[in-house]
Amino acid sequence: MTGLWVAATVLVATMVFGLLWRRRSGVLRPRRGSGDEVDDIIRPDDLGAELGEKATLLQFSSAFCAPCRATRRVLGEVAGMVDGVAHVELDAESHLDLVRRLNVVRTPTVFVLDDTGRIIRRATGAPRKPDVIAVLGTAVRRLD
């Protein structure tokens, strides 16, 4: 009987963990920084690409990541819809210094940068298209 209680407890704990993981995955949150504003600025030489005139969607991917392909498609579509927005995808393995600096622990990880390269939002996991559009709407409105 004790084994049944242990199995039931493990099953419930696993289910709660899975639901929390799924709920948090892909949500664009404000970045909890180290308090050092310099760490919050991403420069074009960090990326090897130019920033967008109004905003940049920065995606960290890896070769074996299936959700990265869907994220690439979504971010590419959004960047194509909104003038002045660029989508930059980086291979996490090739940019380990930036991965460590930004505390990227999972792919895909997406950052929304303003026109100066300051991090506005961050998502671990594949963000939903409407959420990305909404965040870009607030970022672009601040510039107007």
C-alpha cells in the first residue's frame, strides 16, 4: 500500500511540474537583470548583424531543437509584417559568450530588443505570434 501512495505522489508532482512548465514556456516577460544596464544592451557586433530600426527579435537556436523551426517561422512572419523590425537568429553553440552573458539555458530563447539594443522582453520556449505582435506594438509605440 505504501508503494501505491509513493507512486501517486510522484505522478501528481510530475503532473503539477509539467503544467507549470507548459504555462511558463514561451511567455514574453520583462527581463530580470543583474542591475547592470550594460548587460542589457546588445550591440550589432555582438550579433554580427544590424539591429532593426524600431526593434529586433533575437532568437537563440540549436541544431537539434524542433521548436526552433516553428519559432523561426513565427518571428520571420512578424518581422515581415512590421516595418523596421529585424529578426536575427543565432546558433547558441557558436555564440557561447553571449549565451553566458544573457543566461540562455534552453533553446529557443527569444529576446525583444528596442532600437538601441536594450532588452525589453525575454521568452524561453516558443512564443505565440499574437504575444510577439503585442510586445512589438508597445515597443514601437514608445518610439513614436
